Amino acid sequence: MLPGLTEEQNSYLEALHIKAIDDSIELGRKYHKTKNHKYFEMGEAELAKARAYLKLGDFDPDARLCEM
């Protein structure tokens, strides 16, 4: 967690965390539909972003991240 994080900044990180998971799921769907490896790699990058936002912020992880 970042020291001195305001409530507003924390909420912003949480929103980014959720968006990254949403984007990763959508990219996973595109990968399964097209088998284009580009979508798989982009989805993995979004998951990495979601984990980074979680480490930086002070909030509970989205349950979908725990399933991945």
C-alpha cells in the first residue's frame, strides 16, 4: 500500500483494479473466440495491472481476481 494514500486516491485505484479485471475477461473472451495470441497476452497484462493496483491500494480484491 502506498503511504499517505487519500480515500479518493484509494477509490481511484480500486476502480482501476476493477476495470483491469473487466478488460482481462473481455480479452479472454476475444482470445477464445479468435485464438489470436495477441488477446491472450493483452489479457495477461491487464491481470498484472489489476494485481499492481491491489498492492498499491488499501481495498479488498475483486472476487473474480481470486478465481483467475
